[in-house]
Amino acid sequence: MSFSMDKRSMRVIFVSHCLLNQNSKVFGLSTEETVKTACEVVNFLLEKNIGIVQMPCPEFTYLGLLRPPQTKDQYDSAGFRSHCRKLAKNIVSQIENYEKAGVKVLAILGIEGSPSCGVNWTTKTGDKKTKHVQEKGIFMEELEKLLSKRKISVKIIGIPEYPKYGNIEETMKLLELL
């Protein structure tokens, strides 16, 4: 098959669902800051002509939009992990399909602080309040395990929506290097 006359960039990036759809977040978690960050990242990808593949939100698809805010340890059950593994299998199949067709998968973007999609940071239940811990979210753990099992190497980058999770300018420089 020849793509010589085709205008596609042959590059894609997989993104956490809420980066493209703030409506999927738990009520109260979509803020001016999260919207601004999402716009910055998405506009960058569009300007660079990078295809954007939206991954499903594990929390939304498991408990729906009217779910209560929960931490990683509250989600960490056999049922939720099984749900995340099923979603991860679908994502990995898509990655394999793109790569087989010669499309470069540049990265997977998670959302720092998420109990599911956190790459470096997630939340856990503390003594009297939620604490921020340096761990992956459940979906990212399951996705990374499956990628490793299938010997697929894709960079996984966490998008810090808030300064407590990192510097968005540094993350944008990292994206620029892709």
C-alpha cells in the first residue's frame, strides 16, 4: 500500500480521555487550570500534525459520570483492575495495529494525580485527608504491564495539570523532543 500522496503525518499519540473531554472528570475536578493545560497540550499536538487517539476513561466506564471522587486505594479492587486490563488490551491492540501499518506511536499521555491515569503521581487515602504519592495509577500500571509483556516500547508521559505534580513547561519541552 502506498501512502505517497497521502497527507497523514504517520505519527500518533494516545491520550487520557479527560485531556480531550473535561466532562468525563468527577464533578469539581475540571478547573480553569485543567482546561488551560488540556488546551495547551492538544493545541501543540494539532499544530505538529500529530494524530490524537483518545483512550477510554476507566473510572467513567466503570462507575459513570456521577461517581464520587476516589483515590487509588479505593479503586484498587479485582473488578476495577480487570476492567483496566480489558481497556489496556484494546489500547495495546490499537498500538500494534498502528505500528504494523508504519504509523509511529510517539507516546501515551496520562494525567498526574489520577487514581487511574497517573504516570508518576496518584492519590491515596491518608489519615484524615487524601495524600499525593509517587506511584502510577491503576490503569497505567495495567497498561505498562501489558506493553512490557508484548515487548512494545512506548514512552509514557504524565501531564501535570497542577504545579504540585510537575512543571507543564518542562513537560511541553519533553513533548517537543518527540
